[in-house]
Amino acid sequence: MAGLGITAVISAAAIVLLQGPAIADDCLNDWGLAGQIVRQEKLITVEEVAKSLTADGVGQLVKTTLCRSAQGYFYRLVILSPTGQLKSSVMSAKSR
């Protein structure tokens, strides 16, 4: 049952995907370092994001980049939509 709560939170976060670019102070290409930050900050994991996007019918996650701005951590996403289009989105990586 606890998994359903996390799914609901992620689903709500996926609904607030922002269109257009977000200004980032820092984006990480090194997923070893990014993974450490995700664990330390208790951020939503990429696996949880991917499952939520698929379950909600938004599409399949193709690429993810962890970034940080003055407002906190967020993910830059590239999503393959069910219609086959690639879409760029931004999603908060808000702590659970």
C-alpha cells in the first residue's frame, strides 16, 4: 500500500510538468554523483519518474538530467509520447 502513496505523489508531480526551458544553476552529467544527491536529499528517483510517466500514459522516459536551481532540484526529461513524438519537459525532483 505504501507504494500507492508514492505513485500518487509522483503522478501529481508528473501532472505539473512545465513546458519550456527552466534556468538551471547546475546540471549533472555524472549519474554517480547525481545518484548520491538523490539519496542524500531523498529526491524522487528516476525509476519512480519513469514508472509514473508510463502508468499515467504520458510516455516513455528516454533521457533524464538532474539539475539544481535556486528553487531546488529538478529533472530535465526527454519523453517519447504514445504518438511517437519526443517531448522535453521539466519536473520537480521534490523530496518525498
